[in-house]
Amino acid sequence: MLFVSTELDAINLILSGIGEAPVNSLTESESIDVDNARSLLATVSRNIQRQGWQFNTLTNVTIMPDTNSKKIRYNPSWIKITATNGKVYVKRGDFLYNLTEKTDTFNEDIQLTIIEAVDFEDLPDEFKTLITAEAAIFFQERYLGDENVSQELRIEESRAYADIVQYCIDTGSNMFQTTGMQSALERR
């Protein structure tokens, strides 16, 4: 079973999928494989978090516009936002844009549900493991392409997925209503 507690652990597990030696540091490495593994890990993490989970979904968040400009700065950690008032808001440049009313100025506070990106180190262990397993599969298939290694990694991914199901049960999350989970369940 995979054990991942840090981003360094995750990168070393991903590298092991292509037979690379582990690294001692992510900041001092000059390896292109480390850079590629980190990039892929971040992409997979964001994609999994985009579905919205108990640990990264904030409901009924009040956002206040700047008193002078009447604009709302878009937080780069926001993956997805949904208005509670039926309006549609999107990112335009560095600011929130009201697509419904075609304006980037706000005269009052707004209420949002926000799916926020959580740093890898702060994710629940179950998600670290699933993200690492999926990233290792993609990385190995892209750079090595060994079907036997892919099969072993897919077994680890299935175990990690089972832990996610248990996590949802334990936290009272309803993964069947989570965006994107229905199609993921159909693949399993």
C-alpha cells in the first residue's frame, strides 16, 4: 500500500514508477523528471479537488467588494465558485466578473460557494494517496509505458479510491452528488 505524507514522498513514489532514484529535496533538484512529476502531481491534485469535497468546499461565504473600486479580487486558490443568488460569476483578469449583469463592480456583498485548492501537504491522507497513485500512473505511462507497472499502480489506485469512499462515509460527505463522481463511479 502506498504511504504518502509529504509532496517529497509523492514525487519519490512517482519517480519509482519509472525506475528513477529518490531525491532528497524538491528545491535543490535539477532533474527534469522531478519537475515533470511535480507539475503532473499539481495537475492531478487540482483535477481531483475540482470535484469539491468536504475538506475544500466552503459554503455561504460572504465576499465584500473593495470600498473604493467596488471590485472583488479573484483569489487564485479558488477552483470553482457558485453564486447562491442565481447569478453567474467568473474570473476576468484579477477580478470577479458578474457575467449575468456584465459588470465587474459590485455595490453590495455577495454570497458564494467556493471550491478552494488545498496545498498537497494539507490534504487528507486518503486524497494524497489517490492523487499520488493517479499521477504515478499518468507519469509512468507517459515516460516509460510499462503495462506491468501500470497494472500494479492501478491496484494501488483502486485501494486509494476505496479509502476515499470510506472517507466520504466517515465525514458524512455524499460522493454520489459530488460533481464528477458519477462518471468516476461508472469507470470502476
